[in-house]
Amino acid sequence: MSLITNQFFIGFCINFILICIFCKIPLMTKSGWISAGILGSILWGCLDWQGWMSVVIYLLFGSLVTKIGFKFKKEQGIAEKRGGKRGPENVWGAAATGLFLAIMIKFNAANEVMFKIGFAASFASKLADTFGSEIGKRFGKNTYLITSLKKVERGTEGGISLEGTLASVLGSILMAFIMLRLSLISTNYHFIIVAASGFLATLSESIIGARFQNKYNLSNEMVNAIQTSIASVFAIFALILYSYFLN
């Protein structure tokens, strides 16, 4: 068995065992767990345990913050469906960009640093979005449409609050720090790029939600995929600019 095949096989076995143990925990639907297993197996094969662990940590933080004030959000009609359980559409909407970049890292070592920064930024933006949305819906005192600053109801697509925006900053910084600690990114400048790109992409997601989501009937998952792609592009572009002026 080749080294590459062996890594994917190990990833499959570890994910299979862990999902069998933890599938009763109400984090995901049955099909969500299957999708997570496929995603986790590929990530382990491409990025070893560090890439896999970064996404597991993202999932745990995202699931925990969703539960904050869940009763209140449910009463207001703005809680996540299925009691906050993630389905396959949530898994792939959040991770499709990161998965693509993980595969690129595996088979295009010449641009490994660039793709790793894009990978890290995609998940920084998603955790920032989850923190901002869930904390903003529960604790935001005033919600404003990002494109006009007109006051709107909690949970409005494109609505932002001061509390939610600060939570987004925290979420992006937290995910960037995790990526740094797991050595997926390696310098303080990479950390700044990832954290900044994650937060800026979250603001972009709010603009898309306000201007285009209803107009073009975009699903939340499609918007998430666009957002994570924007974060990766921001981060890669910032790295290229930095490298250009450094040289």
C-alpha cells in the first residue's frame, strides 16, 4: 500500500470509529455524520491529523455557539433548524472550499503555503460567520442592514449588530490561532492575513445576504460556499502582495 493510500485508509478508519462512538451526540443528522466522515477521511489523507483536527475544532466551536441562547432564538423563530444539528448541506457548504484547497495542497506541493493560508482563511471566515450570527441573534440589541444601516429585525439576511460583529472578530481570530497552533500556518503575518480575511469575508457574506440572496434565491449553503471562497481569495491575494513587496 502506497504512502498516499495508507494516509487515506488511516483517515477512514479513524473517522469511522469516532463516528460510531459519537453519532448519538446531537451535533449532526445521520446523513450529516456520513458527510463529515467522508470529509474527515479526505482531510486526513491530504493534511494529516492537523488538518483534520482543525476542522473538528471548528465543528465543535460552531456547534457550541449555536446552542447559546437556543431557547430564546427558537421562541423568536430565528434558531437553526433541526435543533441546531448539521446536515450534509451544512457540512459541504462550510467545507467545500477548504476541501478543494486541501486536495490542491496534497497534489501541488510547490504552492503549499499559499493553499494552506487559503484553507485556514476559509474556516476562519466560517467560524466568524457562525459566531457573529448566533451571538448577534441572541445578544444583539440593535440590528442594522449592512448595505443601508436601516434598523431591521433580528435574523434578517444581511443584518449586523455591534455584538455580532465583535463576535465575528473573535471567531476569526480564534480559528486563525488554532491554525497557527496546528502549524497549518507558520508566521505571525500569516495569522494576521487569515484572521483579517476571515472577518472581511464575513462582512462580504452579509452584503451578499442583503443584496443578492433573496433576489437570486440563493440558499444559505451556497452563500456559505461563496463566503469561504472569498476568504481564501482575500488571503491568497494578500500573501502574494506581501511576497511581491518583500522581494
